[in-house]
Amino acid sequence: MKRFFYFYIVVLCILLTACSNTHSIESEQKSKLSVKPLKQIDFTYYYLNQLSMDEKIAQMMLLGFDGTDYNATLKQYQNKNVGGVILFKRNIDNTPQVRQLTSSLNESTQQLPMFIGIDQEGGVVNRLPASVQNIESAYEIGLINDLDYSFSRGKYVGDAVKAHGFNLDFAPVLDIWSNPNNKVIGNRSFGTDAKTVTRMSDAFKRGINSAGVITSGKHFPGHGNTVTDSHVALPVSNKKLSELEASELIPFKYQIDKKIDMMMISHILYPEIDRQNPASLSNRIVDDILKDKLNYNGVIITDDLSMGAITNQYDLNTAVVRAIQAGETMVLIGSHVGDVDALIHSVKAAVRDGKIDEKIIDENNEKIIRLKLKYGIL
């Protein structure tokens, strides 16, 4: 019995050693395979090189349209490779209709898939179908002062937006409601002080992003201290840059450091910074402050160029060219788009005449394509 017992122990040890060696070899092989994983390929330049100059210019446009189904206007946008569309209440009837429309947009893409955007903030800015329960205003969320709650509200919005086929939400509002007479922002803001707005808007933004939806902070460099509604006329703020840095710019700077996907520029005149141009058309505000001083490298988009603050002073072709010259990556035109070919031609003529550097067109497209790659739109 003793000999049998010793024999059993020896055999068992041999088997265990063999198993251990096999496991060691397998582990070593796996380890070797995982030492140098394949680097993710950057397809940016592949897509960029497929585009003509006209298509590159079209990629820099995000346009509105009329109707509630996939129509000739949208087909034209896609044939020209327009960068994106925005849906308003006029385009939305119910959930099945919206899903069918956004699905058609995705399935009918000719070259590069579009940004499909919506203004869904909650509160008074609520574009989704009536069957989707709206959330309270940003200001009410700010009063609760709970980061987890703000995140959950943002996630709710992001999930609802994503479920309807959108990949871009023009939110959160980063403006501070510092002027109680301001009705265009009002309770769309998360609060009346920089700290509250910064904390609560960031949690809300992270909630939207968690649903796989792009966010766009607005309205740089701050719309909360004005009285005039930029949808109707041009607001004026007499604040100096140092005053903006002490208050209005704080939430924007925080999001810039967090590398927010997109930033929307307001139509507000700041005479102490630029006496002639509203922020959205101002090189001093977009290029010098947002890009150079605050180091923002993401996609920069105008507020709607069909708003009264712009249309009262500029024709659309001129406004588009001026916005790109100011440093905008994209131009947003929500309504009365007119002739898209004419818009493209205006920019192309400015490039030809040396008023816009062709390198800027390529750089803008790189940013747009990278953002689409990041969120799986491409």
C-alpha cells in the first residue's frame, strides 16, 4: 500500500507540473499577443481625401429644412454632402415619424453620414414628441444642487434623444442667469452664479454623453447678462474681457478643459472687445479668445444665422463667409436656407480670392470627421 501511495503521489505531481507548464506557456503566449495591440487606425485623412472642395465646404454646414419626412431638400443636402441637419418642432409629429425620418437620413447617406441635431434642453426648450415626458428646467435642476440628480436628468435626455435617432444635442446651456430681466435665457440656465452653473451643467453634459450623444455648450461667451432677444435683434454687452473672465467665461473654460465636443457661439456684440462684429462673426472672440487664449480645439459652430441678430445686418452668403473667417468650424442655418449652391459658391469664391485660407477648410473638416468617428457616426 505504501508503494502504491508513493506511486500515486509521484504521478499526481507529474500531472500537476505538466498542467502548470501548459498554463504557463498559454499565459506567456497570451501575454506576448497583448504586449503590442494594434494601434487604432485614424481614418480622418482617408475620408478627407475623398471630398472635393465643394463637399468640404458643404461639410461645414448644418442646416434646417421644412417637412416631416425624407424629402427632396434632404436628398439635395445629402447629395452635396452637407455636414448635418437640425430638427425643430415643425419637423416632429410623433415618435414613429421621427424615427423613420432619422433612419432614412442615416440609410440614404451618399458620402459622409450627417450630424442629426436637436435642441433638447428640457424646460421650455423641448423639441421631442409630446409622448416623451419632458424634464424640469435647468434652473430647477440647479436649485436641487445634486450632481447625481443632474447627471440622471442629462442621461434621461440623452437616452430619449438617442432613441429617436439623433446623435447631437445642442446642450447644455453654460450661460449664467446674471440679469433677472433676461428672458431669452432665464431658467434655461442652471443658476445665477458661476459655481452652480459650472458644476450642474457639467453633470448634465456627462449624462447626455453617457448615452452616446454629442453635446454642444452654448452660448459662448455668455448670453445671460443681456436683455435683447438675439432671435429678434442684436444684443449688446458692454462687459470687458476681464469682467467676462471673472464670471461668464468660467463655465465655458471648465468645459474647454474637459474637451467638450462642440461649442456654440452667440450673436452678441461686445464693443469693448470688437466694436463692429457680433461674437459669432468676430475673429477677436472666436480665434483670439476661444481658440488662442482658452485653447479650445474642438468643433465651433455659430448660433442660428437665420436669427434676427444676423439677418437684420447681413445677407446669408456674407454671414457664412464672415463666420468662417472669424474661425468657426461650422455654420448653423435653421430656416430660410435658400440656395445651398450659392452658399457653397460664396465660400469657394472667398477661398479663390485669398480671403479664406484653403488650409482652414481642411482643418475644419478634420475636426468634423474626427468628431463623427469618435461617436461612431462614420
